[in-house]
Amino acid sequence: MLRWACSRVSARYLHRIVHVRLMSISLSPSPDDNAPTFTFPEEPLGLPATAGYGFFQGTPYDELGLDGRFQLQAKLGFGTNCSVWLAKDRQLNSHVAVKILSGYASQLNAEMKLRELTVHERLSALPAEETKHCSQLIAHFIHKGIEKDGDHLCLVLKLEQATLAAVHNEHRGEFYPVPIVKRILLHILRGLAALHKCRVAHTDLKPDNIMVGLLPSSTTQGIDAWVLEHEPHVYGPCQSLDKVVTQAFVSTQMPLPSMAELETCDFKVADFSNAQELDDWTSNEVTSLTLRAPEIILGGPWNEKIDIWSLGCLVFTLLTHQPLFPHGVKPIHHEHLRPGFEPTEKGIETDYVLWLITLFTDQRYPSGVLDLYANSRDYFEENGDWKRFKKGYGRRPLDMCIHDTGRTVPDEDIAGACSLMKRCLQLNPTDRPSAIELLNDPWLQYKQVSI
């Protein structure tokens, strides 16, 4: 997951403790209770690529690329398989983001088990106007890692201001005005339309992977001044596998847009590290659970329409700042569990999401359809009843779910948003519209000089 901005901001720095239990030095680790455990302030440095790591161990002073074209200036963030750095393109005298993949992720890309570079190259083949709402690749190269980190695939990307997740956290407690919600959704749909035209499903659509474009104040001179005002900081020493890490740099957050600035910002679909080519999947383990389409959960065939399902969930989140399908079973629903099942037991969250889908959408799978899904018997009895939840709990319409959050908007916007969500949240993927079709959704049409 791409994190240019922190999901949790404190004094503009990202503070996140990562605990790593090194299972074994192999590509297929096996559990070992006696394996050493290391604690890192951000990405785990100094662990080998062969164990699934190999993160870039560099500094904000390094020069990367052919003839040192890209001068690193600040660490912007890190993710599951990468770290992201602000850099100065000395050839074009402009700022870029350099996403430096771990040695392990770089190897998976080389083996085509991950397709991040491939997806970027496909998008680059489309007209620029079609891809303006996708993360844009400028260049790529291989950087040789140190120690056992392996080689790093480096993706030079157009610099953006922040993730939508970081903006969400900055404005926690404030609701986005409806025109901003519509703008974000339209831009996401344009990005998805380009991806889907390339026969690619994003599979991990969420606020962390939606970028907010650069602000007008983020000129070359403005960013240079910001770099000078924010000297690089390092964490204290921490023990890794074979050494003590002394240069673990603190991620810094570029200035976040105000609510007023969001009215004219561009929004872009980003981070294709989990993207899947529709004609050649490499994994079925895709999408965060609370945004995951039911056909994935049930082990059925899937296509780009899983992104449309996720978008339907995001409509609710953008309006209310809350997830449509929450993490963990809410206390008010504990009584609806069948006897013998506990709300905290392993795996119950998946049953809960499937159960809530029926409550919110008023849809049911016919028993004959469930027979076609490989995992259906994990959640349903042969007669179609839930295994872990009782029958008989009433429907909870989407408009009531919005009102439950305290969000107050005009009735016509509630109706329009719910209509859009219902179009996206169809159990049958073939009943979900395409991204192109959703661009013409009646609720998303509104007057604005430029969108």
C-alpha cells in the first residue's frame, strides 16, 4: 500500500511502530515460536529480501538513477513493500516522488507475480487525457541495494500532495461538502475507467490509495523552501537481524489541503502494487475485507467489477467519514449471533460483512447460486441460512445508515447517493455498471466551471 502521507500525523511526522517476527530466511516462511522478534519505528530495515523484506536503506541525500539524475530530499512515507521519497529531478529541475520497492517486491515484479510496473506501462500507452486521474509514471530504473536487500525497482512518479486518507485524518470531525464528494468520486471513476480499459483491476481501492494533486502553492520554489524548513530526522538506534540500524529516517508530511482547497484539487487512483491483469490473475487474496466484493469472499470468479463494489462502499465513507461495513461485530449485533459463536472469534468478521450486505442492500443469494461458489459452505447452510448469524433481523436501508452517522444533507442528496451505492452494491457483478457508465450517474452531474 502506498503511503506518501501518514495515516496518523503527529507534529507532521509519521510515528508507527512495526513489530516483525522473522519466521525464517526463505520465500515461504514457516511459523517458529523461537524466531527473533524485532521492533521498528517504520519500515523494517536490515531484514533480507529472501525473508520477504529488503527495504531500501538510504538517506535523503542519495543520488539515484542514471548519472544521479534524482536527488533524494525527504522521506514521505512507507508501505507494505516500499518506501516513498521526495526527489529533485536534476535533468528537468522539477520535483518527483520515487517509490522504491523492497528487494522482495522487486523480485516479484521481475517474476511477474506482481505487475505494478506493467500496469504503469499499460497506462502510459493511453492518451494523457484518459489517464490524468491515475498515478503517472515518469521513469523507472533498478537501484542496487546494500547487504542482503536485493535490487530495488524504483518508480519515478509525478509528485502529488497527499493521500486522501491523510486528508481525511486532518479533517476528522468535518464532513466533506457534497460537491467535493462528487468531485472525488468522478475523478476516481475516470481513473478506474482508464485502468479497466487496460484490462486491469485495481483490487485495493481505498482512501490510502487515492492521491490528492499538488496544491498551487507547491511550485518548484515552494517545495524547495519546504525542504529547507524540514531537516531530515532519524529515529534512535534499533536492533535488526545482523546489525543495529542507525539511519531509520522519519517520514515527513507535505502540507495538507484545506477544505476550501479540496474544491479545486485533482484526485488520482494510485498504488498499483496489488493490481491484477484480468486475463492473468496472480492472486485471489485481494481488497480489504470491509471493501471486498462478495464474489471474492465466496470464492467465485471476479473481474473489474470488484472495483465498482469498493467504490460503492467509498461513497458512504466520503459522505460520512465512516466505513459502510465496520471492522469487528458491533455490540448491537451480538445478540444476532447463533448460540456457540462469539463476536471476537477468528474469522467472524467475514461472516459479519456478508450478513450486513443482506441488511443494507436487501439482496439474497439463491441457494442454486451459492452452490457455484467454492467458499459458500463456510458461511451458509445448505438451505441458504447463515451459519453464524440468526435469521429474522430486519432490513436497514442505506439512507437510514447515513442518518445514523449524524450526517445532515438535503434529502435529494441522500436519495442520489443511495441510488449510486445501490447500483454499485449489486450481488451479481454483471448487474453493476461500468466505470464509464457511472460517470453519467444522475447524482454525480452538477454544475461546476471545471471538474
